[in-house]
Amino acid sequence: MRTVTRLTATAAVALLAGLALTACNDDDAATAGAAQTTAASATGSPAGAAPSAAASKGAGAGTGTTAPAKGTGSAKCTTGDVELTVTGPNDHATDKSSALATVRARNTSGKACTLTGFPGVRLADDQDKSAPLDAVRETGSTPATVTLQPGKSADAQLLFTNVNFEGSASGRLVCPVTGSKVSLILPDTTEQVQVPVTGGVDNGTLNVCADFTVRPFEATS
């Protein structure tokens, strides 16, 4: 019994020593793991992962950032950049073709600018007999960006009927809206300017009986 007791005590001592050694090893592993976790948090890389090339070389000032791209191309044309004119139609409309007036924008600035799309067009009756008439954008037209160098022009056509086909022969040139000035707004802007009509078969007026339509700006041919 005494021998058994001594063996049991010896085994107990060995067991306790083993547990102490295991605890020490576990503490060392936990400490190492914590160190790896801390390093991973500092570098932003998973523990044990190889450092990136930038990290290996050392991050310099501004490394890893991209400067914002600066806008390229010309600015939108404004009323301060262009001279606007409206020219009346050379012919009267027929039952097969419209009368054509022209809105022209000529770049009078010292820099290039762009026009994309339709101008806003409003015609007011000189006699105030009817409400102002807004031109409708022509369906099926695909606007293109026109770059106007200094001195160059772009045109937008106005299509309408300036003949009252249903009226009497003496009244066929009398239409609901006859105006000598047109209010214009350039594409992508909000400023409205009033421009006089010049020339044309209707003597410096737009004589609109029906179908008041506008096309997008195109480079002057």
C-alpha cells in the first residue's frame, strides 16, 4: 500500500508539472496570437499574409490616392458667349412643306463653347390677341453636341405653317399668332433673351397658323 501511495504521489507531481507546462505553452501561443492580430489590424492585412509591395517599400506622402479628374472639353454656351438672331422664312408653307425660320447662335467670345440640344422658343403675338406660343421639339431628332469655336455658328430651324389653308383667299396670311420678337433660351441654361425677327416673306415677323416646331442645334453648313 505504501508503494502504491508513493507511485500515486509521484504521478500526481508529474501530472501537475505537465499541466503547468501546457498552461505556459498556451499563454505563449495566446500572446503570439494577440501580437499577430495587433499587427494585422495595424497593416490591414490578414495575420500571416505577406505585406504588399507598397508596404514593403514604405508608404510615401500621397501614396494610394488618386487626384480627382478635372473636367475636359468646352463649357456650355451662354447668352454671354453668343450672338442670337432669328431670320424669317424665305417661302410660304404649302400643304406638303413647312415654312422654315432659323435661330442662329454665333460665338462672339474668345473661347470655344458647346451647344447640345434644342433651344427654348416662345413667340408672343404683337397684338396680344392670343396667348404666347411655345415651339414643340421635333420628334425623332437626335441632338448632337456642337462645339463652336470663336466666330463659328450653329442653327436651329423653326418649322411652322404661315398660311391659313382653311381661310378665304383674302385671309390666308392672317394667322392666330404673328410676332416680331422671339424669346429664346439656350440648351442647358435658364436665361431668357428676346430677339427680333429679321427678313423673310412675312416682313420681319413669324406668322404662325399651325405646327410650331423646333429642331436641335446643328453646325452651320
